[in-house]
Amino acid sequence: MKTPGWFTRNRAPSHLRIATAVTLIFAAAAMAFFAAGPSSVVAQSAGAQALPKPKPLPPKKGATAFAATSPLAPGSPWQLLTNQPPVLDYADCGPGNPILLTDGTVMVQDSGCQDWWKLTPDEFGSYVNGTWTQLASTPAGYSPLYHSSAVLPDGRVIIEGGEYNFLQPVWTNLGAIYDPLTDTWTSVNPPTGWSTIGDAQSVVLFDGTFMQANCCTSQAALLEPKTLTWAPTGSNKFDVNDEEGWTLLPNKHVLTVDAYVFAYDASGTNSEIYNPATGSWSSAGSTIVQLWDSAKGCGGKNHASFEVGPGVLRADGTVFYTGANRCGAGHTAIYNSNTGVWTAGPDFPDSLDISDGPAALEPNGKVLMMASPLIFRTPSTFLEWDGSSLTEISPAPHASSDSSFYGNFLVLPTGQILFTDFFFVSVYNPSGTYDPAWAPTIQSGPTRVRPGGSYVISGHRFNGMSQGAAYGDDQQAATNFPLVRITNNRTGHVFYSRTHDHSSMGVASGDLVSTHFDVPVTQEHGPSQLVVVANGIPSAPLAITVN
């Protein structure tokens, strides 16, 4: 039984039931196989490199899935977007992998396919009422699913690898970088000697350097963004990177929980810390409870999925880490980044866990997460962690047919959490508000700007208290960078300036941070209010004049 006080239920009534979309027999059979079958090594390349078993593909969907969606009840914290992305292959792929650009728009992939879409909020800043435009497709030969992703300090977006390419499991080593200014993709060659990247994790380090893992080895590399070349890093890694996630800490280090892929230990609980100064890993101690799925009590190694749930840094310096478990309820653990000490958290209720799935830090300090039973099963359940207890909350649209690995979260500048699940795009509206101590503060900035002009603004907590959202090994959606939002006093119309070249990406930092911002040529003239936003939390407004 769970520790008393850890978990409470706050289940919404069953009015949010969603009609199940049409599922092809093959997809159902494949899901059953992955949920129940062994998950050890299943493939070897010509060079004898071992490869793990792939995660299931997105569910097959019928064209009437959205029309069959039941309306949400009044008072629900969830809202479906008024306009859904018109992805090109809804049946096989579907909306996923949301990425916040530095101009306040959101990129969404037709996951597994090559088409990408941009969500632009309406004139009052509403993403719910926003509109979609198609962006350039990924380069020829590259159509990834379950890959890494990040927004670089210069505003470009990089995606690397993919467990699938064109919906075929190949653990590709391809990659590409997207420039929002020109709406173009440029292919990125892999680090020297890498035959795989696959469903690997990535992180933008405190100094803005992009760090990429190789899924199927212990290798990692740092990107030189101007030349798109790589330098090796990450020596002394305990095991291969597969299934593990990376969490950026306030001390500029990176935390991971080992998944023991190709190093099976039924009782293994090791975690590791990456130190950018030395470029090496060292043990961060035992997580106390096992967070990776070893299937220790229900078949062992040949039935283990090796999955690990996401870890999210909270404003108090603790990382709430979630686990996967084929045999029953998943465990959780809490890492105190101030002391370097792990403590056991509450088990999930019933047989829930997160065997790949999203979590995000809400502006109110709670961690939102998506769980489902055992490994890759449905339905999904949504919960919040407030630092002392887990509470079940209202389900998202289509939760009854979702598994946790379908989902992705993204923290919006409005403080809402955008959610994708291969079916729809919706937002979650968190309750409460933020602690003012977490908000960005502006130290210096212009008081007069002009449309089309470029400026520098500086202050503190411009990168927020956390990376924002997490998923585990793939599909990163970090938002620890500053946005500039200008609202016209007379019309109330909202405009985002494109930010770029941030001086730091360090989370929960007291350092002075600056960024450049380019005012859009469409910016309305007159008295206005400028705020800097990080992870959905705005600064106090700076009065400016646009002329």
C-alpha cells in the first residue's frame, strides 16, 4: 500500500469520455506484442552493434476521430484548440513533438512524417484560438519518429536521430537544423564514428552548448553551432544512454538515472552526474527505489522494457523523478540538487507508471504528469505532484484511449501546458499562480522601440527555474530561455519579439542574463507594456513607447 498522505484522488466525472478512434488490426496486435513481450536486444547491425527493441508506432487513426470527440464539461481545466493542425498523414503519424520558438510561436511535427506546422497565437495572445501554417519539411531521406529536439540560443531548432525513419525502426544517425528566419532545414552530419543516434536524449547546457547522446552506446558529443561539427564528451559513463533522460541542474551539472540497457542488474539503482567542466560522468548515488523497468518480479531480463519516466526540476531545487514497472505500480524518487541526496517518493496508484511519457513544471510549482498502466498500455491518467503528495486530476481529451508514451507537454508563455497525443492538440490550465520570487526581473532595457528594431535587455531569472517540460529519452521540449512580449495599451493586442543569442541557459540561476530581441515589423505604435517571460512566468511590466 502507498505511504499515507502521498496520494489523493480528485477524479473528474465520466463526462469526458472520448469515442475511440478506428484502430487497425495490425496496430492493435503490435501494441499487445510490445506491452507483453520481452524487450531485450532484438537486432544487430552489420557491425555487430546491439540495438534495443523499438517502442510502438503511433496508433492508427480514422479520419472521424476529432468529430467523434465529446465536448469537455464546463469547468474542465483542459481545452481543445479551436483549430487543429491539418497534418498530412493523420492516420499513420499525427501531431506531436511541440517546440516553443523564441518568437512565441509553436512548432509541431506530424510525428513520424516529414511535415511540420506552426501555431501562431491570435491577436490577444490566445493559443487556443491560434492558427496553423505549414513549415518546410525535413530534408529528403529524413522522416524521424522519437528523436531528440532543442532550441539553440541563436533561435534555431535542432533535431537529431530517430528510433524510426519513415516509420521503419533503424535508430538513424541523421539530423537537421531548422532556421525560423528562412524556413529552411539544413542536414547535420553525425559525430565521427556514430552509426546510431536513435531515440537519444539531448540537452542545452548552461553555457548554450548543445549536448547529444548516442542511444545505443555510452557516447555523447557537443555541437559547434556555426560549423555544425561535433566534439566528443561524456567519459566514464556507467552504461549506454538508451532510455535515459537528462535534467539540467542549478549547479550547471546534468542528472541522469541509469537504465541498465545491455548491463542488466535486477537490483540496479544507480544515477549519474555530468560535469561540463570535466566532460565526464560520476555516480550520483542510489535512487533508493528502482526507477527503470527491470521486470524483476515478473520475468526478469527477458521481459524488461528498461524504460524510465521523466524527471523535472522544481523551484525548490528538487528533481521529481518518475519510474516504469512492468510488474506493478511505478516508483518515484526525489533528488535534492542542493545536498546531492536521493529519497524515495510515493508509488503511483494502482498499476500506473510512466514508461516513456511527459511531465512539466506548472507555473504554480506543481509537476504535471501523464501515466498509464504497466508498459505501453491504456488508458492514461493525469496527476500532479506538489512536493508532498500525488493527486489525480481531470483527464485530457482522449485519455481513455491514450498510453503515456503518446503524450508530449510544452510550457507555453501564457502559463498553460500544451499537450499533444498523436490525435489532438489541447492545453491544460493550471490552478493558482507563481511565487513572485520565481519571476524574471528586468534590470535594464529600452523604453522606446520601433517596429523592426533590434535591442538588448538584461535581468535575472531569464531562464526560469527549470527546463519546463521533460519526456525521458527523446522529444525534449525545454523552454528555459527568455521571451519578450509587448502588449499595446490601447488595443490589448499581443506581440512577441524574436529573442536570440541569450548569454546563458542556466536554470534557477541568480546570474545576470541578457538577450537580444527583434521587434516585429507588425508591432503596433503607441504606449505599451513589455515583459520578459520564462517558463510561463512573466516579469513585472516595463512601460515602453513604440514609435
